[in-house]
Amino acid sequence: MSNSNAILETKNLAIGYTNSNRQNIILKDINVSLNKGQLVCFMGPNGVGKSTLIRTICGTQKLIDGEITIADNDITKISKSKLAKLISVVLTDRINAGNLSVKELVALGRYPYIGWNVSFSKEDMLQIEKAIELTNIQSLVDYKIYELSDGQLQKVMIARALCQDTPVIILDEPTAHLDLNNRVEVINLLHDLTKHNGKTILMATHELDLALQSADRIWLAGSNQPIIDGFPEDLVLNGAIDEVFGLKGFDLKTGRLEKRLGKGSVSLKGDGHNYLWTKNALERHGYSVESDSVISIEIEVNQKLQWRIRKEGEHIVHTLEDLIELLN
Amino acid sequence: MKDYSKKLFLWLPISIAVLFLLNISLGSITIPFDEVINILLGNDGSKESWANIIINFRLPKALAAVVVGAGLSISGLQMQTLFRNPLAGPFVLGLSSGASLGVALLLLAGVGVVGTGLFGLSSWLVVIAASVGSALVLSLVMVVSVRVQDSMTLLIIGLMFASLTGAVVSILQYFSTGEEIQVYLFWTFGSLGGLSWNEVSILLLILISGLMLVIAAIKPLNALLLSENYVQSMGLNVRKSRAVIILSTSLLAGSITAFCGPIAFIGLAVPHLTRLLFHTSDHKILIPAVAMTGSIIMLICDIISQVPGSDMILPINAITSIVGAPVVIWIILRRGTMKNTFAG
């Protein structure tokens, strides 16, 4: 599928490794595209070839067959220095730059534009400042890299990529090792960069929930099948994601773990968050919530939140923990 | 002025100048300081022999100290960055062992050097033998380093090369005459003295070309702080950069080892010392800073090795470690861990 909006496109691409006379093709018939200003998540189980495709797109690994075009350039025909002005990366490689300051590390992003003597022009300084501002790391600029937390470091690495001033940014698992707050912050940052700054971002990730909430498209790689390039919700509904991940015990359509029920049923009255979380606690402990049951639970909100339970008499509890204990 | 530029452009050059003068003023023969200045300014000294000592012996030796200190330290810095390993240095990876083997092959098994003297007509041959030896070992290490990503493995392989060359040298010694062995042994002690002006100029020339190569590699060296994949993603050619770094290192360390013997410690320790002093990993600052710090350390070691006021001259190779190691340990303990300054 060829379209004029695509900034990066692959045609019948085959990737893998070539040893002296043997070809080990990992993925083939790859026909995917990145559209300008989109955030695309690249998903698939471990070992399916995500990193290989990313390396091939970045030009560090040779493609076996087919073609990759970026901004109307054949990737095998343009120079490394030109490619460096089209694609920047955030990798999972261990870095060794502990003694660099944050600003010095961000400034590395300007290397495709400066000469051997590493002197920065006004324009370079401007881009460095801009990248620092966009990633909101102004307060960190004078810190040394070894002083940063994982989340801060990831934002600095993203700032370095931004500083390289390329239309396309490719990230390999940028949210690995981050806690939930930082994961959300990084994803929101990437999302904003596509929407407000016109960047096109491809991100390999395992975070299905975050991908479904923020990606414009998903590239889905499974073993022994071509990569599917689709609209996130469509991939959920047509079962493509289920199939690739072989999700066990996870109900993707509701986005929740399948509950192993079996302790009987209760009826529940209440609304809003109180209802949802009570239901969650009940289901987690094996009770299904039905409209009619011998056991009934009513959520009451007076001055304090409380649960009125009718089960061989009437009880009132003030925490869900007590509620579950009572039912058991 | 930024924090580092004062150190870089003021304190280091001043230290070098002072130590250089001190180095020239001290020695087994006591020459008054004003006479030293007088002779340096081109006047005749009160004694003809003094002028001779200063101009033809102490001056080239002090210059050699500057060049050797700078060259070895720069080599060490490059190896540490390239291999991403704080323990790397010319010695660890077997570069000096390679040079030793080259020289041993030449002195013990090769051309009849005895009679012409170690640094007579054959000095060029020694340089070539040492350079070829070191370049060979480094290329082998590089080939291995492409196959293994783990730098620990690489260090072990470097150690193996050192053992291997050591064994070959032992065999050569076994079949050599006592005279030949003595010449070789003296070479391994290391020596800054005994270099003619010609030889010092060659060293200086090599240092300048080596430095030019390093300066051309500032960008890839800095990018290597991230990783080789990042180097490539920034439009730099990894293989070419690696080749430049290896060429510069083997040129510097190889030729210095050839002229002055395998000098320990400097290449490993000075880069760490400099990182601690300058709080940076930026090679644009590190390269001049490491070069000057290396010169300073080497000048100090040379002053000590002459044991001022006595006739003794101790092997420089021993002094660098005996004096340098405690200093480095002290600085590290005072300034924090190397992990912070080196790794991420």
C-alpha cells in the first residue's frame, strides 16, 4: 500500500542475517509504512525479529531483499551522514557516559551537523536548548549522567535524539525498566512530539496497554506470518493481537485478566468507582457478580464508605478486605 | 572562563614549564640554576661540560619525558574509550608485549645488533620491529573484539597474548648470548635518556601525527561513550573510526615503546586521574588534558628516577609504578569511585 503521506515505507522487505553462503531470513514480505506525524508501536513476542527490523531500518544491518524508502530515498543508496539527518534512535545499549553532563550528552545529537573539531554554532545551541525544553529536563542540564534515575536518563536519551533534528525517531523499548509513572510520562512525551512537533515515531514495545492507549497504528509481528500494519482497536477486535501473543487468561476485549470464578455469585448494588473496585475485588477472589443472588451487597456512602452484606443475617464492613474475609 | 579551561590552559601548562625546568636543573651533576637558565638562553655556561650536559643530555631527556607521558596517556585514553573498559591500556591488551616480541626477535634472533649498540644505527630497525609487533597484536585484539562483545573476554585474551609473547621471548633468550640478553633486558627497564636529538625529533613527530589522528577522532570517541550503534546512527563510520583510533594508538604506544622501552602504568592511570580532575568524559577536553597530565607525571617520575644529588639512575619503568600507583589510589579514595567517572 503506497501512500503519499508515508515518510518511511518498506516494499517486500526481507530481513535476517547473511553468513558466508547461508541466508537466515527472520522476517519476509514486510510491507509497512510510517505516516508523517504518527506514533506507531511495533509489537510482537520476543525473538520475532523486532530488533532486527529496527537495525535494518536504521541502516546498521543489511537488508536481504526488497527495499526501504525514507523521505523518497532508497535506504541502501544514501550515505550514512544523510541517513543520520533522517532517522535518530534511542537504543537499549548500555552507555558509558557517566561523567558527561546531561547537556553534553544531549549535544551529541548535533554530531551529524558539526565538523571534526566539535564546535557548536548558534543554530546547534538553539536545537540543544529546544530539545531540552521539549523533553522538560531543564532542571537536569548540569547533572552528570551517573546521577540520573532510569526515567530521567530515558528522557535525556530522547532529548539527544530530538536534538538530531530528524523527521523520524525510532525507539527500542523506551519504557523497559521504568515504573508506571515514568512509563506514562515517556509515552505522553512521545505522543506530544508526534502531535505538536510533527515528528514521526516508531517504538518497539511490549506494553500492550500503553500502546493501545496512545498508538496511531500498530505493527504486529508474529512468527511465520507477515507483519500486520493496522489500526489498534481493529487489531483487538479481529483477534490479531490475541493470535500473535497467544494471550492466556487475559481478556483483551475488556482489557482485563480473565477471572477464575467458581466461588459462587453475589449481587452488588452501587455505582461509580466504588462499584468498579468492589467488583474487581470480588472477581479477583472468585465471586461472580450477578443481578440476583442469595448473597447481596450494597455499597453505602454516608460519612464513610461502607458495605452492607446480607448473608445469613446482616453485616456491615468498612474495608473491602473485611468484606472478602466475611464472604470466605 | 569555564571551570575546566583555567585548569587546562593555565595550571597544566605552568606545571609542565616548572617541572621541565626542574627536570633539566636536577641530575647527578649539580649545576646552579642560573647557569641552567643561561645555557638554555643560548649563552655559554661557566663550564663547557655543563652546556654539553644540558643541551645534549638533559634537554632531549626532558623532551622525551613530555612526549612519552603525553603519548602513552593518549593511547590509554583511546583504548579505554574504544573497549569501554576502565582497565584497558596499552599494556593490558598486549600492545607492549607485541612491541617487546618485535624487539626481542630483532635483538635476540635477528640482525647482529651487538656492536652497533641498541640506539646506534639500528634505532630505526628497533622502532619498526616494535611498531610492527604492537600493530600486529592490536589488530589481533581488534579481530577478536569484533567477535566477542564482552570486554572481560577481551582482557583475558590480551593477557593470553602477553603470556604468549613472554613465552616466545623466553625461548629466544634461552638461545641467546648473555650480551644480547643484557641489551634486551635494558630495553625492558625503560629509559628516557640516551636519546639523541634526532631520535627525540622523530618521537616528537610521531607524537604530533598521533595527536592529529586522535583529534580527528574526537567525534567518534565521544559517540563511543554511548555505543557503536549510536556512533553509526550519528552518521559516523564505525570501522573507519576504529581504524583511526587503532592506528593512532599503535603509532604512539608502539614507537614510544620502541625508543624508551615498555613503560608501565602511565597509559592506564593518567586518563583516570584526568577524568577525576576535570569531571568530564568529553574527549575535546580530555585529549589535551590527558596529554598534559601525562607529561607532568612523566617529568616527575623522571626527576625521581635520577635520585637528585646522587649518581644513581633508577629504571624509569619501576618509578612510574612505585610513585604513580599510590598517588592514583590516594586520589581515587579522596575523589570518589571510578565507576561514577568512567561508566554509566
